[in-house]
Amino acid sequence: MSYEVGTAARFTAFHRQPVEGPEGELHSHPYRMEVVVERAHLDARGMVCDLDLLNAAIRETASKVEGQDLESVRPADAEAVTVEVLARWAHGVLAEAVRLAGGETLSIRVFESDSEFGGFGGPVA
């Protein structure tokens, strides 16, 4: 059992998929990135972490890819930047800020439509 808080940010970025057709061409999506931070016990203030710090961190993370070709954040082990790969990248960028803010685990979901998403989560220590 754990407590959780979360927030979200929106951004637009470009990518291509390793498939034939329109998804295989460079195209943009209006993404929505949701983050959820968890910890087993609340801190002395009765909080999981400071939401102002979490909001600042997700805005900064989104600004790194806003209007960019996501190829710039593609890891060597990925053929393309899918929503799952983008969520893993964001976890890596946000983990230290979440840890410093008091979080223990971080889960990320990246939506490329109203209903379709990929995610990644794990400890921040």
C-alpha cells in the first residue's frame, strides 16, 4: 500500500515508426504526459512530495521535447521512439527530481491520443 500524487503536462513532438504508411513518415502528435509519484508513508508535512516541485520538473521535461523530433531522445536499444520508449526516457529525466522531492516510485504514462498510451515505472532511488 502506498500514497500517491500526480500531475500532467502537454506538448507536441514529432516521430516516425518503423512501419509502412503514414506512421512511418515523420509526423507530430499532441502528447499528454502523466506522472504519478508514490511513497509508503507521508512525510512530516503529510505529503508524498511537493506538487510545486513536481509540476516544475514535468514542465521542464516536456520543454526538452516540445516541437522536437523525438529521434533526439531515442536510446541506442530502441528502433523508434514509441510512447513506451518516451515514457522510459521521461522516467530517467524526472527520477532524481522526484527522489529529492521525497518520492519513492515514479510511474509515467504518455498519451498520443485521448485513449492510447504507453508507460514506464519504477523506483527512483
